[in-house]
Amino acid sequence: MSDKRTKIFGLKELELTNDDLFVRKPITGNFDDVKVIIDETHVAIVLQNGIALETYRPGMYSIDNKKSAFSKSIDETLRLELFYISKTAKIRVLWGTPSLFDIHDPNTDVPAKMGASGEMEIRVLNPRQFYIELVGANKKFTVEDLKERLKGLILARIEPTVNDFIESERVSLDRLGEEKMSIANKIKKDLAHELGLNYGLEVSNFIVSNINVVEKYKDKVSIKQQEAKCPRCGSLLTPGSKFCNNCGARVQ
């Protein structure tokens, strides 16, 4: 039977669930009377005055200056905290461009404006790196702060990625909506590399749910497309072409 004086810290005591990405909890009192339980779904980082010490895997640990795994890092006179991080929780980030940005149709050179929106899911891949790079000594850092940081990273990539994709794939603006999955995969790949390398995060899903090219620009593209067709075979001409790429007819 456990000593009644023993204070236990675990998911239940902290009211922490598998849906919570992280939580910080101070350990108070005599360290010799504390046990820490880490469930299979989590890891815990021991913090001393806000500095990350060792990362501990699932199990039960006694904080005892002479006997425990914590002993080599603990000084009773200093502030001690636990930072629990879920290995399974995924955070859903909804994003959307705050304003329209400039694009152009690669086949007609018509300038246009568009916006986009979607969502992303992330989880913690490297707990220690995640804590050090994103949370650190900032006690007020929350999941909402994390979401805002991630939104900024996403939005910084939307305009250059879409423009690069349009140009490299020669996608007409009236067909851009059909390429949402391809654009999403390209952005996911870039984000996955940066978030994994710099923040210890994994992108488990990335979706572009909406691409909105302003309608009046689509109409201009349609008109230009009609004007830019080969008079012999009807194929769409590359802007500035003197000959049709399909049949070879001279068009200028």
C-alpha cells in the first residue's frame, strides 16, 4: 500500500487527456515524497528553473535526491516542473489567406487575384526539440499560440508555391481548382521539412480545401484563350508564339 504522504503526479491528477498536446505542472513540496507517472501516450521533460533537463519515457519515477533517475539533476532549492507532451495528440490548424494575392495565367499572361484556405494537422515528433525551440521558458505559451505560429508559416508559403506551381505546370487559372491536391502536397512537403528540422513537429495531414480566383479574371482568361487559339487546328497557343505547337501553322 502506498505511503499516504506520497504525492503522485500523472495524467489523471493533472486532468490531462490524450487530446491535450502539452501541459506544464510545477512540483511542490518535498521531492522525496513525490512520484511521477508517465503514461504510454506521453513523455515528460523535467524542467529546472525553466531549463529542460532529461526527457523521460513512460513509467513511474520517484524523485529522491539519492535514489532516483532525477537525482543527478535535482537541487531541492530550485523550482522544479514537469512538461508533459502527448505522442498521439494531433492539433488541427485552420488557415486562410487574409487577403487576395497576385497571380497570372501562364498561357494568356492575364493578371489575376486569388485567395485560398484549408487545414493542417500536426503532432510532436521530437518532444525535447519542440519544447526548446517553441515553448522554452515562456509559461504563457499555449496551443493557440502554436496554431498562430503555424498559420504564419503556412501563409508565407501559399503565394510563392501557387505561383511556382502555375508557372511550372502551365496550369490555366480556370483549371486551378482542379489542382488543389497537387498544390497541397507541394506545400506539405516544404512544411514537413521545416517543421521537422526546426521544431520537432510532424505534418500528418495538409489540405487545400478552397482556391478562389476572382471570377472577372477567369472571364478575361476565357476571352484571351479564344483569341489565342490556332486558326488551323484550334490548339491553345503559347503567348508570343509565331507558330502553333500542335500543327506548326504560322500564327503571326
